[in-house]
Amino acid sequence: MSKTVSAIKKGGISAVLLLLAFSAPAQSYGAAAAFKDTNGHWAGSYITWAVDQKLAQGYGDGSFKPNNLINEAEFLAMLLRTYNLAAESPSAGSVWSKPYYDYANNHGWPLLLTPQDNELRRGQAALLLASAANGTAFTEQSAIQWLLDEKISNGRTSATVAGFIPDGKLTRAEALTFFYNLKQHLTTLSNAKILKTNHLLGGIALNDTLDKLQKTLGKPTRVDPSEYGFSWYVYRGSYSHFMMFGVQNSRVVALFSNASDDWVSPSGIIIGQTVENAKKLIKNAVSPDDKDDYYAYTLGSERITLFYDRHDANKIAGILRMNQSVSKPVKSAYTSKLESAFEQQLFDLANAERAIRGIPLFQWDKLAAASAHSHSSDMNNRDFFDHINPDGSSPFDRMKAMGVKYHSAAENIAAGYANSLFAHYGWLNSKSGHRESLLDSKLKRLGTGVSVGGSYQIYYTQNFYTP
């Protein structure tokens, strides 16, 4: 049984440890029946169409393997074959997929940053399809919505972005069905070169309307109050594309994300770039604020905060952009209504951090959350900051008292940070165990607790454990 504790104050840290919408091809082909594993398969007619069109073929053992997962190179090749685009034969010494990647790169199509042999996520496939079909830049969520709106897909479990199952893997049969439906919808692909937009997050810019936000990305996972006086519209359908949009008077006034492929700042600053290099791109910055965990500055009408990772060469790990007019916290907003919002955001931020690193996500645990909230409230009410309370109870005593049965457990605490974002990056940059708890793949469950008030104004607790 292992235990870890860690805690952090502002300026210091401490820790303890669906089926598709179009009908099947009307013509009846005989090819599917020739495969030993496609008789009666739901995608049999799509498979025969694909074989007839020479998009795909079977294996030497007489099977088609319709449920095998597909990678990006295979998906890209079949998409271009559907429209008779790109040369079939690579030059001598080149890999077989080079002609397809050359075509995609020349047209600015969104390709993965991971090796070609990785299995393709459904959300990534949607992004590639929508972008290629329209010749314009999409986000993953807006691409999925386009497929649903155009009836190219009804999702996997429902006709929603979440029901599309963006993080699910794509099978050969599903891919071929996408291609058939897309070909029925569009006889030719757009030949336009896609230019990256520099100031959009999920297709949304500061000062866009709430109506545009919801038409582009759909309904948010939830709407949280904020200490700035606006509301955060939180989108976490896929934690690898976690986004928050501040909305006030039906206008977008703030943007936050930690996802590297979702946006670029107006100055050309990107997530994954070092803060030192980012500073070279910033001209005419006003009121710079250079801290251990972030670099903030005003540029024109915006206040921009670059959160970075000191453990990874000071690379930017998240960007917060706000209209300058709403960038200062409102003291009167610090009420108990903020506690639940910060608790959920701490959980989301932990999972978003794990998602971009390929670490299994935490499962929310109400017992751990109850223990965490109780400890934050106790620190607030009895004016102390420690893992051990004045009665001598440790984090593990408190978790056990709440009914948590663990094999291993850990606790992070913090105090004095203005909001959940600053607390999260304080923990991430810690050298005292907080980071390890956040990124430990062996820890499976997480509950968070926040209490507003007391000497530090706000207290944060995370309780982690593995049953």
C-alpha cells in the first residue's frame, strides 16, 4: 500500500501524495460473399462497393477483416482512391504511402503528429474528411458536427458529437462506409488549399457571438460561473481537445485550451513552444508579469497568459486569452457558487493534461471528492494549511473515514491561487510530488474539493487513489 501527500501555497507547494445516414449501395455486388468473414456483416454492401472500386482488398487467407482497426495512412489512401486522386506508385526508395501524404500536405489537410502506424481515432478521421471535403479549416468537434449535419454520419451511439465517440478507434468497415456516404454527398473533393487560422479556438474568436459558438461546437458539457463575472462554457467531449470559452452578454470574451492542435495565438505563439522563444514574437507588450508557472502580458485589447511546464524545457502547456476589460477577478464573485465550478475544472484539467500525454484518464470518485471538499473547508474554517489537520488526522485517515478503500493514495493541496487554472499549473510545475500524482498512471480515481474564504481566500484539495 503506497501513500503520497503534497501541498502548495501561492508561491510555494506542498504535497502528500452509429449507423450512417445514407442507405447502403443499391447495386448488389458479389465480392463480399467471397470473403469468409463478411457474410451477414452490417457493412457487407459497403465492402463489396469498396472492393469493386478498388479502394480496398482482402487478405491472403480469404478474409477481409472488416473489424480491424485502421491507421491514418490506410485511411488517407482509401479517401484519395475514392476520388481518383494522387499517384498510386511512390518513387523508388519511398514508402508506399508517400504519394498520398504528399497530396494531403500540399493541400494543407490536417494530419496527425503521431507515427503513421498509430490507430486512427474517429474524431481524427472526421477532421480529415470535413477539411478535405470543404477546403477549409475545422476543429475536431466542428468537423464531427458537419458530418452529422450533412447526414454523412449519425454517430456511433447517437447523432451528437459525444455520440459520435470521437475517441473511439475506427474500423475498416466504418471507414469504407464514411467514404461511400461522402462520395454520395460530394462527387469531387475541394481543391482549395487549407490555410491555418491564427486566432481561432475551435473555430471561435474573441468577440464572436454565443450563437456562433453553439452552432459551431454544439452545446457545452456544462456552464460554470467564474470569478471574472462571465460564464465559462466548458467543452470536454474529448479531453485531448479540452476548451473553455468565457461568455458575457452573449459574446465570447475569453478562451482557454491546452490542446496543441486547436489554435495559435495572433503573435504566432503555439503550445509546445518554449516561453523564451514565445517572448521573441511578442512586440509592444504591456504590463508583463513573469512568474514561475506562467508569463502574462497585455497586447492591444487582450490579456494573454502563457502557462508553461518547467519540467519540459519551459514549453507552453496552455494559453488563456481574455478581453482586457474582463481580465481582473471580481472580489464579490468569490462565493460558494464558485466552489463546485473550480472542483469540476480541476478534475477536467487533470484529465486534459493526461489525455495529451496518452495517460489513462481519471475516474471521478464522489467519496474522494467528499473527503477533499471536507479538508478544504476545514483548512478554511480552522485557519491552517497542512495535510495533517489540528486533530492529527492524515489524508489517508480522512479518506478511510469517508469509505474510500484504496491500494494506493495521494493528496495535493493548494491555497491562495486566483482560480483552478493557476492552481493546476502550480501543481504541474511542482517539485514536491504534485506533478507525480497528477500524471501517475497507477492512480485511477480522483475527487476534488474547493472552499472559498479564510486567510488564503481559497483552498484546493485533490484526493487520488487506486482501489
